Amino acid sequence: MSSPVADTEVSTPRLVVLDGGQPHEVFDVLALADGIARVRSPFLFEVGEELPVRIEVDGRVSEATARVRAHLGPDDARITELELRDRTERSD
């Protein structure tokens, strides 16, 4: 017996840093839920650092301030935890 297939495919969220209006893709999003993003990046941001970001999830775009909460895991598999604040939907 086969299982039903969903009509829509969920896309992977994107989190893009905005620097002077220019987007920079520096994060690989592992999880995004309840205002917390867990990401990997080749850059190590300081705990407490705040970054303006654009969030793209399933065709919806919003902007927020991402505050670095913590770095978790071993050095070779570091995960950065970001708190997303002041999130506003964009209507382009």
C-alpha cells in the first residue's frame, strides 16, 4: 500500500544577511521554528552580535534582526543559534 503524496513541496528556508542593502548568503539553514534559526556558516559571529536579515520561507519574504544566541557543537560541526526579532513581512 502506498502512502499519499503531498500536493505541495516544502522549500528549504533561506536566511540572507543584508549589508548596506546588499544580500549575502552566509548561512545554511538547518532549522527555523518559533523565532529561532539554527544555521551553519563559514563565519563565526560574536555572541550578542545583531545582523539584519531577509528570511525566505515557502515563497514568503520577511526581514528581521538576527541576534546570535550561541554556538553549539564541536568546532568542526559548529551550529550557530540565532534569535529572530522585529520580524516584518515584505510585500514586494
